[in-house]
Amino acid sequence: MPMFRHVARAHLAELARHARVQHVRRGATVCRRGESLNCFFGVAYGLIKLALRADSGEEKVLRLVGAGETFGEALVFRERPNPLDAVALADTMLVVFPSPAVIALLEHDPSFARGLLDSLSERMHNMVAEIEASTLLSARQRVAAYLESLAVEQSDDRARLPATKTVIAARLGVTKETFSRLLRELANQGLIEVEKRDIVLHDRSGLAAIAQGAPHA
């Protein structure tokens, strides 16, 4: 995990002595909104969905957390109720870092403090970009930008959707039907090819242009 990359081995060993491993089956809830937590989580493998759910059942997926990523860090420093539901979308192994051990590491290793700040700063930057996308971009732009970001993240012209279309649609703030329709439209234009959860990107520059608001002929 990037935030631990430059931490001294002795300090990592001490943190590991207090950490624990938690195995979570697909569909299981890791933590619920309103719960008090005294830790944060790292994903060793699997996938976690962080979401808000209304009383009506409507869900807003805020983030998908994959291998090597973390969530819940802010609760280490502020004793507030957990604001989100965290649910496993696949069989997942978590590393649970208790707050006292994390705070002790912050006090003894400046490298960890810098790594943690870098991680939180990157997340804030991504959150601002997502708010901008959800408020200023059309659904078509959001889908094109998301597919392009998957290709960049996976370093390939074949991108795999990390979750079901229902979850991805909730992540992008559209309905599943709208997401499927937009995928078909992009495929009909020759920009992509859909093979179940695999998306072959035939024209990444065209997708980037759509994401920026330019029409594609």
C-alpha cells in the first residue's frame, strides 16, 4: 500500500503486530453507516463498495476500493460515526489497522505521515473531480470519461468493469438502463466493443473527446 512504502521496517513490524486480517465473503457488510469504528481498513484482495443508501432503497456508490487501497482513515482522527456502508462485492481479505497503533506510527515515522497525507490529498482531488463530473457533465460524458480512466488505470485497451453494471451505474449517477444504452451507442459508433464485463477500447482519443464535450462523428 503506497502510504506504507517508505516506512521503516521496524515501525511496520510494530504496526503489523497490532493489525489483524479479516476475511469477508461477497455480499457481506464490513461496516454500516452510524457505527463507531476505531480503525481503518486496507484491501489485500477483493473489492469493497462504499455507498450511501436512502430510506427508499436508492443507493449512491461513492467509491470502489480495490487491492492495495484503503478506506476509513479519517475516522482514526475524529471520533464520529461511520458515514458510509461498506459492502464486499467479491470475496475480500482486509487488513484492519487499529487507531492507537496508527497514531503511534504517525508520531514515530514522518514517512508514514507524508504517505498518509498524500493518499488523503489524492482522494480529495478525485472527489472534487467526481463532484464536477456529476454536476457539470452529461451522462454520456461521464461514461466516456469512466471508460477512458479504466484503460489508463489498467494500462490496456481492454478494460474490465470492476463490478456489475448496476454498481457502475450507481457509481456514475445514472440508471443501469441508461448505462447499458450509452455503452450500446458508443459501440455502434465503433469506439468500443462490449464483451460482457470486458470493454475493448477501439478509439481512446474519441472517448476522450466525448468526455471533454466534443461530439463524435
